[in-house]
Amino acid sequence: MLRLSSSAAAALPADAVLLPAGRFAAGAAGLPDNAPHHVVLEAFFLDRTEVSVAAFEDFARQGWRDPALWSAEGLAWREAHPDGAGAANRQAGRPSDHPVVAVSFYEAEAYCRWMGGRLPTEAEWERAACGGEGGPYPWGDDATVAAAWYDGGNMARSTP
């Protein structure tokens, strides 16, 4: 989740990461719909980890019914899907401290508002995910580097 306000810094999770303002290389060669280009962004905070099953279920119990958290499109979606995917699908058999899955854009948007933030833009997400260096991974081009969520292409195993 993205948080912009520096006045909200006291409410930031301990593991929120400040991404400084600046220019970064976005896009990638060989992608016809996302050719390499430079983007300038203001500084922003992004949570270091994905939203956990437990955190999203707190929202489902406490904030789900608050219409102020939902966009007009989100409210229409919520009316058509009163329970979203359901708690069992969102957990997908994983521990409560693992990332939540089966969450729609509208649910994610409402969750972020409930937490005092918003979803990142595409450019903000790419800056955070790729490290701003233009490589395929935040650490560069080497796919053999160990990462908690990446096991040589096997995304089935995750570590919170």
C-alpha cells in the first residue's frame, strides 16, 4: 500500500519504505506496449510487505461495510459481490501471515483507504518493484539471487 503524506509518517508501519523523489528508467526493451522511457516521481512511502491474510480479514470484519471507503464503481462491485471472494479463497490454505490473494481492485482500493493510504500508480509500483535501475529484478539482472518470494522461478513457495 502506498502512503504519500509526510504528516502521516507517525502512522506508517515500521517497515514502510521511503522511495525518494527522482527520475527512473521505466519500461523494457522488447515490450511493444511499454518501451523504455524515463519517469519522474515525487517521494512516497510503500509498505515493504504485501497485505497479509490477517490484515485483510480485519478490514473485511471492520471496514467492508463502510461506503465511504469505496469508489462509486467499487460500491457497485461490492453490491454484486457482497462477500468478495470469501475468506477461504482469500487465504487459499496459507497461514494468516502470508499475502492475501483473490482480492479485486476495488477491495484493494477500499482496504488502502481504510488504512489511510492508496494503491500505487503503475509508475510508482514499477519504481518500487524494479529498484529504478531498469533491470528485471530490484537487485539487477541475475535471476539466481535468493529472494524470499522467488525460488528460481517457483513462486508456489512464499516466506512472509
